Amino acid sequence: MPFLVSDPTTLLLWAAIGYLLGSIPFGMILAKAMNLGNLREIGSGNIGATNVLRTGNKKAAALTLLLDGLKGAVALLLARHFAGEDAAQIAALAAFLGHCFPIWLKFKGGKGVATLIGIYLALYWPLGLAVCATWLVCAVISRYSSLSALLAAGLAPVWMALLGEGSAILLGFVLGALIYARHAANIKRLRAGTESKIGQK
């Protein structure tokens, strides 16, 4: 985390803006707009792109992935432009928390993978590409989306150190810890060998 040089009011403002942006439940909105049903009653009940894909609508899933990523990226980029790097990282973390714990859905949101990727691409695009590549390689080999997300999030601080983004390492550890917490049930299923694979019905 960079030194906090912005005044507390500015940081709180961007935390609020980031949270509100992150809390927009695009998966729920798109599912309703496209008459795909209630995501809470489909598959895992999650509001993210993976569960939207279970409706059979690839377009809706792709749009959910894009929009969930953009809200993290937009929060970071706006705060960076108007306030500075400290506010940018605060806004990014708040956007992630907004996605996972949206006030509009009684704090029951998604797992944050798309938002995490959007944040890292906006933070430093080579870092974002490294995280995406980690997810992709693991997904191709294991065919587990959850395992790929866990590995990508866990290795992000390593990529930060290697790519010279040391000021973001604390943010990387916090986001990684939250990703692991949000995937607690997936981790149990992975250990039990009952986790569903990509493309598995």
C-alpha cells in the first residue's frame, strides 16, 4: 500500500464511491433483463459470471464477466485520476468489498474473481496479464475454475514483487485473503474431490 498522503475525507469519499460501484449486481441485472431467471435459484446461487453461464446464455455470462471486471477497474482509475495512488487502492479494495458484500443484496454477493482481475489490469496491466495467464494455465490443466482463481489470487503478490509493483503487495495479500475466504466451500469440495469442473453439467 502506498503512503496515505490524501486527507481522510478524500479517502473515505473514494472508498464510498468504490463500494457503490462494486456493489452493482450486474449478473442479477442481466439475468433479469434477459429473462434468464433468478440467479439465486440457479446452480450455486452466486451472482457472478460462472453462475450466469449455468443459465446457458454465454453472451450474458461474458457481459457479466466484463462488467464485474470494469467496476473494479473504473473505481481504481477514477480515484487515481482525481485523487492519487493511495485513494486508487482504497477505492479498488472498496469496490471488491462492494461486489462481495453488496448492500442491495443483504451483503450476499459474488466471489470477486472478475473484479479482482479488473483491479489488477487497471493497477498495472502487465500484472493483470500475469494474473490472467495464471488463471488460464491452471484452468486448462485442471479444468477447475475455483482452483484457477485461488492460484491466480495467491500468486498475485509474487507477480507484484517480480514486476516491481511493491507498493501494491499489501493490497494483493488482502484481496488474496478475501478470495480464499469467499472460496471456502470450493476449497472443501476440492479437497473432497467433489468440485465440478469447467464445462461439467
